[in-house]
Amino acid sequence: MTVPTLSVTSSPAADTDADVALLVAVKGADGPELIAADGFDWVAPQLVALGATGASEELTRVPGHEGGPRVVAVVGVGEQADASSLRRAAGSAVRRLTGTESVAIVAGVDDAGSAASLLEGAALGAYAYNEYRSEPKPPVARIALHSRFTAEETRLERIRSVVTAVARTKDLVNASPAELYPETFAAAAVEAATAAGVSSRVWDEAELEADGFGGIAGVGQGSSRGPRLVRLEWAPDGASTHLAFIGKGITFDSGGLSLKPMASMVGMKTDMAGAAAVLSSIVAIAELGLPIRVTAWLCLAENMPSGTAIRPNDVLRIRGGKTVEVVNTDAEGRLVLADALVAASEEQPDAIIDVATLTGAQVVALGHRITGLMGDDELVARVRTVADAVDEATWPMPLPADLLPLLKSDVADLMNAKLGMTVPGMLLAGVFLQQFVGKKEGSEELIPWAHLDIAGPGHNGGAGWGFTGTGATGAAVRTLVALGEDLAAK
């Protein structure tokens, strides 16, 4: 994993031996206004001469002084320096400082939360994936925050855990599907979980069949590399709240017999981003020692066409007994999630969150930066609040009851898609999933559930922005960790 060494120091930043001193500037009426950069007053006139404005993510570099950093870089935050703009600005700057060994962040912000945002953003921006490059350009390796706030006040250990969780997720999503398939993904999950004190169980093909996980078994039966279900659990003594995570883990999605067009198949190694996010989140929660019980379900399969693959009109029996007629083998994510929703519900958690690169319709509706969020109104509101706080954009979407009849089958309880007409695909998928959420014990009320469709936000195919580079993004990890912290605190 590409995770820089992080530190917090109160030493004078002007004396730093870092390669680059990173300053922050607000956009002002007469040019950029540096944020409390003691010892660097001489930089401001140069910024004006170079035409810098302090606009959001604007990066200006000037030569350093002898005895100090060799380069001073100034990044703009726009018109307001809040936690969000500081996180994005620091990440944007460090993302573009590849080839630099060390960076010292210099910004005398007024509160520890803003200082933490600077360091977190910078660390997120330092990520690079060089596994398959013959001539890699190394990312920033060391980042020091010069601040009047201590490591404890800025929650340095939390930043390390969260940044590591995001990097682990990105590594998994970026990996070649020839190397990351259900069996190897499950092994990696168990290894990471065990190191963090998280218990695990893995179902193989035979065990999936025996225990009634017909969705996962069915989707994976076309591949020579069989499916897996991984259950992870963090259960500290005294935990009174139980949160369940579920992640879609299709390690490669060809579409099955409903084969994708050539261009649409490129990038389908990323269809396991939800499972990667769920794995990394429970590991981070364990590392932080949060007093909350968390179970995580990773639904792992490779959706391939072959003589053993499921066919359109095949009927799968999902865990718990409901049957689904498969009319589109490329609508497979909802089938594996259905199994896990039932299994998670059997344990009666206080809330269930599933994360999935589920529908192309999400990208059409919300693009590549905003996650579609559906489910129980109260839980959706809570998820959105914590997501906003960590700069992961979401947008609440409805689950219209009038869509359910569109999934009526002539031979089974449900169909997995509706063919032959234009439908709101993101919402229809959510309505399908809702049918597998269990009820609270002794009640007709459903267990609180929220569904995050990260089909667009899970991978960035364009230029980098903020602390997000090209490739895997680690979407939803920071939201899930923040939700765990929120529920643990209450």
C-alpha cells in the first residue's frame, strides 16, 4: 500500500528540512492571502507577481531559501478555508507533487479539526498505484504537519487508519482481475481482518450451496474460479450497537451470457469496489477500537459466460427461500447482495448498509462524484450527514412502491430486471434489494437499511481532482468509518 509516513510537530516550519513546504492561501480581493505561514512572509509578493489568485486547487511553486525547503508550494482553497476546502486543497497539492520525498504543511488554522483535515487530505492525495509499472514515479513518502495542535488533538492515529483503509481499498480495486478473484480476495480479506483482531468465516462453493446462498452460487457458477462469501466480525466487549456492512464483490463482470459490449467490459475489474470498501472499513473500525459490534459480508463471485453459467429464465433460490427468475445475467450484483441481506438480517443488527457498484443508471443520474443513497429515511439522513462531513457526496433517491410490480415473474417470486421498456434502473435495483431486508424480531417493521450505489464514484476514469487521483477512489470507506464512530458515540 502507498501510505506516507505522517507526523505532527510544533517546530518552526521555516526551519524544516522537507523538500517542499506546502502553504495554503485564501482567494482575496487583492490576491492570495496566506493562512498564518510564519517565516514565509516573503512568499506573498511572489505570488502576486506570478498572477496567483488563491482559487480552489490552484498550485503555485516558488524557489525556497537556502537552509530551508528547496521549493515552496502554495495551494488555493478558494474563498473560504473550512475543513472541506482545506482537505481538498492539501490533497490536490500533494497529488501533484509526485517525485517529492517529503512535504511540510504550513498553515496556522484555528482549530484541530481543520488541522486534521489538512493532514488527511494530503495523505489521501499521496496515493499512487505502481504495482504494474516498470518505471514508477514515487509519490510523497513523508508528510509533516507543523501545527500548534498536538498529535492527540488532531487524532493522528485515526488519520493513519482511515488513510490506510482507503489505500487498501484502492489497491484491491486497481489490481488485475487475473490476480484478484474470489478465492484470493477472500484470503486477502482474512489476512487483513486477522491482523486487526477481526474474526472471519469463508464459505466456498459447496458450503454456499449447502447453506442456501443461491444468488452468490448462481452468479459464480459460470467461472472456473468459484465464488466465496466472507463474513467478518468485530465484537468488542460491552458493545451495545450492531452495524452490518454488505459489499458487492464481483471481481470481474463480463455480463455472463448477457454479455457486455467490448467497451463496456473494460473496467469491470472494479465491480468489487463495494466489498473492498466494506473490508477496509471494518478493519479501520477495529484498529480504532470503536465500541461497536460490526459484521461485514463480502459477496465474491466472477460473472463469466460458459457452459455452466446461469441462463436467462433460470430461477435461483435466495437464502431464506425467495426465488428470482434471472432475465438478465448482467444484473448480477443484486443477486449476490440479496443473499447477504437475508443472512445479515437473520442476526438482527440495528442497521444494515450495503455498498455496491450496482447500476449504470446511477452514473446517468448522478455522474461520477455523487453516490446514490436509498433506504430507511432516518438512516439515510444519518448516512448523508456523516458522508457530508468527510467530503463524500451523496444524494437521497426514492424507492417508489409502484416499481415493484415491474419485477413480477410468471414462475418465481421476482425477476431480477425489467426488459423491453425504459425504467429508472437505479431505483428499480434498490426496490429489488429492499425485498430481502429482514424485519425486526416480533415486528412488521423492516430493519433500518441503507443502500449506496457507487457505480460512478467508485472509480475515476478522468483527470484527478482534489485528493482523488485517476483510478480507484476508495469511495464509501470514510463514510462507513464515520458512521461507525457516530453510532458508537451514541
